[in-house]
Amino acid sequence: MLSIKNLHARVEAAEILKGLSLELPAGEVHAIMGPNGAGKSTLSYVLTGRQGYEVTDGTATLDGEDLLSLEANERAARGVFLSFQYPLEIPGVPAMTFLRTAMNAQRKARGEPEVSATEFLKRAREVAGQLKMDFDMLKRPLNVGFSGGEKKRMEIFQMAMLSPRLLILDETDSGLDIDALKIVADGVNALRSPDRAMLVITHYQRLLDYIRPDKVHVLAAGRIAATGGPELAHELEREGYDKYARAA
């Protein structure tokens, strides 16, 4: 599904990604772990089309289509979703309004009919119940006054409603207590599907106790330094990243 080959990218004058290659098949969940500054968030931003990140070499394709040639909104319409490490607050815009607008914009781009208000509300209540969210949260301005755990649940709520094909989770476990972590992980696991792929970016192995990956990649100095199964995450927890950073 997602194929990345020899990807180089920089922010201003600093080269961050330095020849990163990665294959993520449909139906699989891959985790990326690495030290601060390795390029984990940069990879997520490059894939989703954030401004200010310049690709200088390499390719990234989704189902054979050149992902890097598309605008951010076009990538979203193709089914690319990024769960932010620090979700933004949007004062004055209710979460429900924001999400229905996003859903209908994506549907329009794909040539699909808009979702009706009745259909949207029915689905929203179902998903909120699964995530143990207070439905009144959805009536509040998006993320304004939300706790860290509430913001992350809102991200998973959006993910479930939009039903993307490629999910990129950038440190979704950041700031979560154990109960919130379990709820968020359950929401992510419910989205596992043979025609959907997930890239889970995290510092810590604890998230991978709940979202069990098919493969774990170590990102160091802008490239993939090692790949293994779930046991690799446990090794990193015990021994740290030093040997991989030196090798990279």
C-alpha cells in the first residue's frame, strides 16, 4: 500500500530524512520508534503534505500513486489521516461542524454524495459510545479546554468517522494515563482492516502492549536503522537507542 524509497527531506537548511526506505502493506500495523530528533514527526508531516518540509530526493507512493505530488487535501481525500501529537484548538468551531465539513469535503473530492445530518448524528453517537466519550464534547469548540486525554480521544473519534485507509499516529500515547491509553488503543484496534494500514510513531513500548504491531522499525539519524518484530520494542525499552544511533 505505502512504499517509501530513499526519501530525503529537509526543513529550511537542515536535512532530517536521509535516505529512508519503508514498505507498509495493506492490513498491517507498523511501529516506528527512535530517539528525539531522529525524524519521526518529519516523516509524518512529509507524508501528509505539511508546508515547510521539502523533499529533495526519493519517492513515496500510495497504491502506486505518487503521494508527494498531491496537495494535503488531495492526500486526505485519498484516505491519508494524521493523528497529531499535539492536536490544535479551533475556537468558535464546534467539533461536530468541523468533522461533518471535513467528511463532506472528502466525499465531494471522491465524487461521493454528502452525508446527511441524520446519518452523521447516528454514526457520531455510535462512535462516541464506543470510545466512552461524553457526546456533549462534540458540541464544544474543537479541542478548546479539552484535557490531553480528551484531545486524543477526539483524534480517534475523527479517525473512526472519516474511515481513512492510511493511518499515521504521531505519538498518540503522549500525555495519556493508563485508562485513556487503553480506550484510545481499543479505538485504534477496532479500525484494523485488510484494506487499511497503520503507521504508529512512538517513543515507548507501552503503547505497543495495546496496539500490537506486525513490524517495528528503528528510525535513527534520518533513516531506518533496524527492523524486527514486536520483540524489538522490548529490546529498545531495555537497552535504548544508542547502538542504532551509532550505526546510523
